[in-house]
Amino acid sequence: MSTRFTPDAADDFREAVHLAGGVEVFAIGDVDRKTVIAVTITCRGQADRVTALIDRPCSGQVVIHNHPSGELTPSAADMRLASMYGDEGIGVVIVDNDLKHSNWVVEPYAKKEVFIDPEEIEVVFEKLLPKAMPDWEPRSAQTEMALKVAEGLNNNQPLLVEAGTGTGKSLAYLIPAALWAKANDGRVIVSTYTRALQGQLLGLDLPLLGKLGLGVEYAVLQGRNNYLCKRRLIMASLDEPTSDEKRALEALAAWDGDSDHGLRSQLPFPIEGDLWERVESDSDLTLGVRCNHYADCYYYQARRNAAAAHILVVNHALALVDLDLRATTGRGILPTPHRFIFDEGHHLEDAATGAASDRLNALAIRRAIGPLLTGKKRPGVLKRLVALNIKNQDFTPTVARAEEELLLLRDLTPQLLSDLAAEVLDPHGGPRRLTSQWEEWASDLHTVRGLAEQLQRTTEALDKVQALLEDVRLPPAKIQLLLDLRRGRHRLLAHADMATRFLKFDPFAEGDPLCRWVEEQRTRRAPSAALNIAPIAVGPTLKRILFIPFPGVTLTSATLTVDKSFAFLKSRIGLEEADEAVFTSPFDHERQALFGVVKGMVQPNEPSFLDQTGQAMVEAIQATNGGAFVLCTSFAAVRHYARYLRANDGYGPVLAQGEAGRTALLNRFRENQRAVLVGTDTYWEGVSVKGEGLRLIIIPRLPFRVPTHPLRIARMEQLQRQGRDPFRAYT
């Protein structure tokens, strides 16, 4: 009999049941024509209990769970579940472990979407907001933008909105998004490019929705490795840390006791990247529901909050990863989205480029190898596995061969990439792109081929170690070794794939979608090379994963148009048709701001540039009595200006990026009217400081993109092949 599951959906559910050991598993299914076409596993139970769903089903979907006994008659608990979900248009399906039989207890039905009445928007802005905010100042452009966003949400159509500084665009899209999501029991994904804007939405704008009595839930979800893992923090503390590491781990443990979200950006102190990597949440290292900290895990708590949210705030990178997964596999990493709003939408092309790009250098390989091999500080994973005395005569020699390959890879990598830099890069010539003009590329890149082959051999050696451990039951305290082995192997496999793809260059092929280049990677020793791959055009991908499956997309920013036209943006992101609106800034910039240029400065490449600009900074900041941002284009400049400013006085504390988390630094700045914050692109946009707190912005050096960057040139050449003028169409 038909179970009304597609083969792929059935296979995914069966695999989840198998991985859970045959106990009860819950999933949410997407339904098309009365058939489950995709499943999202939401929780795996244990022999005596089942955890709560970590996703929220929507009308038209089904909640699926198995009865390990094979008896599909619904229990009393099943009927309560069916009653609860059935009222919301959500179906309930019971299956056996092999998914040979199914019982559709309640059929799903998709509710007809509810439109937002424009009058509801006007009531919020004209009546509710003035009551909730005593200092509220009505802005006609804000209300008009909110009505435009509501129209796009109602009609499920793309919208481009440029809203000048001071329009109040955050509330102009959050309020209609909240009303639409609540009315339709749906979810609107609000995506930002910067975490600074995320912090503003979470700390200032979203809490206001509660004061308005709109009855909506909201949450923020970041990439998994931004969250502290409680279990790994304990393990790192027990893993013979150095004295410096011990102090840092003790500080982390104290912070863990007080933190609500466990986010790295909220740390009140800096932490080395290598140490954070040992305590971060990681999909390759998770124990899931088997972990003793699952109930209070920061990441899974964030997932549960996200599942219950009507408005979910993420960044562009996470949204794009989710969209790509949905297009490829039928399921994503975010709870089911219904509409998207991209704030800081002018960065969408860059974000999509970054999401589809890859980079390989010696540091990446060293980090993948490091935990597997024994170092100066602690024994490696392979040595610890041998110490377990696995009862298999092949195990120890297999591990020994894997160690040999890892050691060879560790020693070869810096040498091969150093040789590559010496052979193909001009010390003063910048990056080198693979093109048909590079006639000797195949022989010049023999070192890359050697690296790819060694990466492949190392991965295969680790595969053999993993294979011998498949049927071994390790003590719970030692399971982490398997996870560490899996992560190392997974990373090396990705590096091997990157090196192989880099070499798949055909100089005679027309329309290669990828740009490949070699550039110098500065190290403490000899110059090294880094390999890079990036898509030349992201428009076709964005059209496939975003604009076709989710047409109700709103893009907004203060800077979306060029010469009052959205044509350039649409051509870059693959958007053909969209409703458009422009709202100018309400500020009178000529009367409310002063723009100054310091004359007589030396060129930025002169040794005295930093000190000369530093002195000009001191005088300007003293004149405003602090309240200043110093926005830099490099971390070296941040460190130099922070030292220079601290050596002088006439203003408050100097806060430098890297000395604490982003959120902590911004909060300190807001709390002290005389503070000075020195930072890079993290603080260039998406930051809101109310009132007189921010009186001066200093930009020592304008951030121009390098015109000779390989990807930029590749994009201009592509336009030329299409018969278009690259200067007019792109530059």
C-alpha cells in the first residue's frame, strides 16, 4: 500500500529512525498533492522519552512520528496531538519504523492567506506607537514605506525599497511583517548583513513590538559556531590547558553562568580564535539529544526560540546557506520561511558571492590536522584512540598509516604553497588569475596537484580508521574522540575537493561560471600562496534559490539605487521584475551636519600617515569632547589609532575592536557620552546611537575596492562578452 511519501522523503525518515536506534522520531513534512515530499527531523527520542519539537509546523504541513512497535493505532496522546494540530490545519501521520505503512490521523489543509488591512498599519503608527513611545515623532515616509511593505507581503511579490537615513525603515518593515506573520501563523525571515544591525533590532526595535500588543514572537538565530558549547567548555577545561588557556577558560565558565544566549559577540573580553574553536558549538561534534546539556544548550535553545518565532532575524550568510540547502535537498537549517526581508540589501550580491566562494591556505589545513596529531601541549585524537586498546589487530597499524599521511601533509603543505607563491606570483604584482593567457598554468600549478593528491590520500587513510570503529562501542566519555576524528576527516575532504575543483580549469571553455586565482598569503615565515574560487555571477543562483521559490522578498537599504534607478541592483542579483519605492531622508543635511576634509596630509602609503592622521583625530575628538567613531580599513590601523588616542586626553575611554565583543563595545560606547570607538567594517553600517551619543565620525582612509581584483576583472570581461560596456554596466 502507498504511504504517500516520495522515495527521498521516506529514505530520510528511515535513516533518522535508524540513527536514533529505532526509538520514536518526530519530523515535519512538506506536502504536495497529498504526498510528503520532504521531511525535517525535529527531534529524536530516547527509549523512555521524546523531546519537544524544535521546529514549528505550519498549516498545510504534517507532523510525522513513528511507532516502534509497528502498531499504528493512535494513542490518547496521539489524539491530543491530532486535536491540537488539526485545528491549525496541520496534519498528523503515524508510520512504522520501515515506513511501509502509514496512518494519516488528520489530513492537512493550507489556510487561505490573510491580507493585512492598510488601516491596521495606520492605526499602529498613528495611535499605538505614540502611546508606547513618549518621544515618538511621526514620519510620513515611514508610514508610506510600511504600507508598501504590507502590499508586497500581501501579494507575495518582490519589492525594492530605498529609505534614506532617518526614515525609520526598521519599524517600517517590522510592523507589517509582524501583522502578516501573526494573521497567517507564518514566519518572516528578516536578514541583515551586519551583526551590528542584528543587535539593534534585538535590543531596540523588536522589544517595541511587545509594547504595541501585537502578540508576535521574535528570535535571533546566528550561525552555529557563534554559540558556546557547554559540554566542550568542560572538556577543554579538563584537557590539560596551559596557564593562559586555563585563565581564559575560567573566564568563559564564569561568563557562561551569567549569559542568556552564549554568543561570542556578547563576550565582555577577547578570546583567541584557536581557543574559541575548542569550545564552539559544531555540527560535526554534537551529541544532540544524547548530550547532558541538550536541554540548556545555547544553540538548541536558539533553535527552539526560532521555531516559535513569527519574526526570525538572521544574517545574509545564514539565510543563503538555508536557501541553497532547500533548493538542493528540499530542507534547510532554518524553520520553514514564508516571506523574506533583506535589510542592508545592497550587500546581497557580496553575501551570495561569499556564500559560494572557497579559499584554501596553509592555515586552514593546519587547523584541520592539529587536533588529530599529538602536539607540544596535548596528545592528539589518533594517539588517544590507540590508547583505548581496540580489539582489532588491524587497528593500530591502520592508525599508524593515517598518522604518517597526516605528518606528511603537515610538512608538505607549507613547502608546496611557499613554492607555489615563489613560482607563479610576482612579489609586486598582486593576485594571479587562471585565464587562457596563462599558457603554462598546468605545469606551473603542479604543486597544487601534489597537494590535492596528498589531501586525498590522507582522507582515505582516515576513512579506514573510521571504518574500523563503526562497530566499536566506546564508553560515553570517549565518544568525543570519534566526533573529533569525523570533523578532521570532514574538513580535509572539503580541502581536497577545493584543490581538485581549482584544477578543473578549461582555458578553452566558454562561459566558465567560476573565477580562480592565486594570491599571496602573508605568514611569519616565507610568503605562501592561497587558492581562491568564486562565482562570477550570482544572479542565476539567487533567482533559482530565492526569487522563484520565495517571490515575496523585500530588499531595503539606504543605498539601493544608482542615479535614481534600481536597474543596476536588479541586473546583479537576478531580479527581473519588482515593485519599487524610494523614500528620501527627512534630515536637512546642509543644516544638521558638517562635512570636513583635512588638507595637507601625506599619502596613505607614507610611513608618517598614521601618526599624522592620528594627530588630526586627537584635535577633532577633543573639540567634540569624545562621542566619536573612528572607522578604519584594517586591524593594524585600529591598533595604531587606539594606542595613539590613549596617549592623549580630552575625551573619554577609547574602545578598540577586538578587545571585547561587538555588542559589549557598543553598549559601553552608548553608556559613556565621551567615549571613542575605533573599529573596522563591523561598525561602518547597521549601528544606531540615539541622541548626542555619536557626534563625530572620522574616516582616515576611504574603503575603495581594488580595481584589479581578479573577480572584479572577471565580471567586467563577462559583461564585455555579452556585448555590454563594463564601465557603464558595472564600474
